[in-house]
Amino acid sequence: MRRRSFLAAGALTALGATPAFAGGRRDIHVRPGDSVQAAVDAVDGPGRTIVVHPGTYREVVNIPSDKADLTLRGAGRDPRDAVIVYDNANGTQKPDGSGTYGTAGSATLTSAAPGLSVHGLTIANDWLRADHPEITGTQAVAAYVTGDRSHFSRVRLLAHQDTLFADTTALTAFDRHYYRDCYIEGDVDFVFGRATAVFERCHFHTLDRDVTFRPEGMVFAPSTARANPYGFLAVLSRVTSGAEDGAYKIARPWVPSYETTARPSLVVRETWLGPGIDAVTPYIDMREAYPWQSMRFREYRNTGPGAEVTVPENRPQFTDAEAESHTRAAYLGDWRP
């Protein structure tokens, strides 16, 4: 497998360049030759906007919790125009010899900032298994997001295993995320975590892993806290596939070793499921000790060949009355992004 090419015509990236300021010092403009991280570091108060101009920015970006209400916005008309990309994996050795990055540490973009907004750009991790057969920790995250009120719209999130880690700032937190009109692709557990996350009008795309075993992967792997009434909600979305028919599952539950009381929750409603989803057995266990049937997995009024209900016990469905409690408004509460 060859690494994806994200380089826009004429785009050069040199880390450490000083970002340009404009608009009464409210906006920070980043252009090829500048660093997005340098722009984040330059943010000196809440409500600032970083405008990322067309180009490819090969770097890791970390947005700490003290950068509240930050907006990261692509300047191009197409989210493909501005790309932030890097290639760390779970098992990649750190340059200082202190060990490997781990799953969360592999992320191209990490944010713990409350009120983060990201619009109109691409965030990618282009690490490939085939290029690193010596590494067994193959999780390679594009975005690791933990802050409450994190809002992504018209964002492309690209990787293979563990593309989007939608998580919370603490085990006791029910941080809320809202993803609208986003494109998210990957193979194994590529949307996972414990956040209260709404995915509205999003396009999920499963990749062909060129393997013979089944399943090739799973779209979702929620790890919702037992006390949280809401986990992942996918609504008015669609799931397509680059793999053969039936090669993918909708989800499996993730019960982390650091939170064995988790009770993962996923609702997929009014969503088109393509033939890449195994319609007969769309869910699978991650560990035998935590069967998916004991988790909170439900569907409602889905369509498409991957949504066909042939074995009802394998596809728990909401009634109309139950579905009324699982909407964007219910999940996001007093937050109206």
C-alpha cells in the first residue's frame, strides 16, 4: 500500500515559521511555510480564529485546555484544500527513546479545549501498516478530541485504525461533541471513545484492508460510561465501503481496562447503510466478557442493503416512543452549536 498524497500544488511546509496576524489581531492566518502549532501557541485569549490557507501542513497539532472557544477554519472552498497530516502510530518509538506514543499519543490533532470549532479542512494520519511490519501497535489516530462543546463541520478525518478518538477530559466527564457534514474513513474501530457525540449528515467510509479474514473492521467502538445516558448518535448519515459486501460490522463495544464498568451506547437512526455492512450480524464482541447484547446498541428506521433486518435479535430496534429520547437536542442538552 502506498501512502496517500495530500500535497496541494505549490504547498511547502516549514515548521516554526511565524504566523501572520490580521483583522485587529483577532484572526491568525497560517499559510504554507507557517506552522499551525505555532498559531495555536500564539493564541492569547478565548474566541480566537486560526485561518488555515490551502496547503499541506505535515505536523502534529496540540490544542491545550486553556485555548477555550478556539476556531480552526480552512480558508479554501473545499475541505481538501487545507490538510493537516502526520504519521505516528501507537507503536511508533518517540525520538527521545522514552517509549512509544500509544493510541492517544499517535494523534495528528489533539484537543482538550472546551468550545473548539473546526471547519472546512482535512485532518489525516497517513501511517500505513504495510510500511511498518515491525510495529504491532497499529492504531494511528487522526484526531483525539476530549473537550466539551467540540464542534466539527465539513471536516475530513482520514486514517485506518482508530481514525477519530471522540473521548472525554476525565472518566467523570460527559463531554459533548457535534460532527456535522463530516467525512470519516478508516477500517478498524475508526470512530471510538466515551464522548457524548452526535454525528449528523456525516459520511462514514470503510476501507478495503486487502485481508482474507472477516470482518475487515468495524465503524464504531463506543466506550460510554455506565452513568451516561447518551453515547454515540449517528443520524441522517450514510455508510459506504471500498471493501466487498458484508465485510464490515456497524460496531463492537469497547470496555477499556481502565474503566471496566463502561456500558457502551450507540444509536444509528435514519441512516443509509450500504452493502459493505454485514446485515445478518452487524455487531460483534470485542471481548467475550462484554457481549454486545448486554450493551446499549439500537437502530431506528435505517435504510439500504446493510440495514435489512433478517435476524431481528441481531438488530435491536427502537420504537417510535423510544426514538423520541435520542435526538441531537437530547444528547447536547443546553448547547446549541
